[in-house]
Amino acid sequence: MVKTIIWNRRASNSFNSIINYLQQEWGDKITRNFVIRTYEIIELLAINPEMGAVENLEKQIRGFVITKHNTLFYRLEEEKLILLNFFDNRQHPQKKSY
């Protein structure tokens, strides 16, 4: 179990971009559901941080699918869960940025 959850700048920016898009295109209900689901998954990852699939073994980066359109990338450092980025799964996999 991790003690600290850290949002890096890229994760925060990409999360806010998704929220803004959902709000403009789909409205309050869908946006709220996405935010709730994201925070529930982050809580699950804090309890069991190895749930996510290994995306980059060398950099020790894991990924967890939030919705069919979005994956959260994160890394573990000691007792910290560092959220790296939210990736739109509809993009080409080579565009993944951690």
C-alpha cells in the first residue's frame, strides 16, 4: 500500500484536458462519472499498486485502463504512487508518452 499519491504536471494537464472535453461535448453527468471512476481507480491502485499492466519494464511504468478511451500511466517509487499521464487509447501506440 502506498502512502502518497503524486500527480505530475503532465498527468494533471491531461486529466484537466479530458474533463474540459467531456464537459463541452457530453455534459455534467458523463464528466462526473469519469472523475469518480478515475479517483476510485487511483484509490484501488494505492491499495494494490501492482494491479496495472507493465508498460515499460526498464522505466518501471505501469498502465491501467480507466475507460476504453483512456489509460492512466503511473510509476511506483518507494511508498509513492506517481501519476504520469492519461493517454487517449485511440491514438497510435507509438505516441504513448509517460
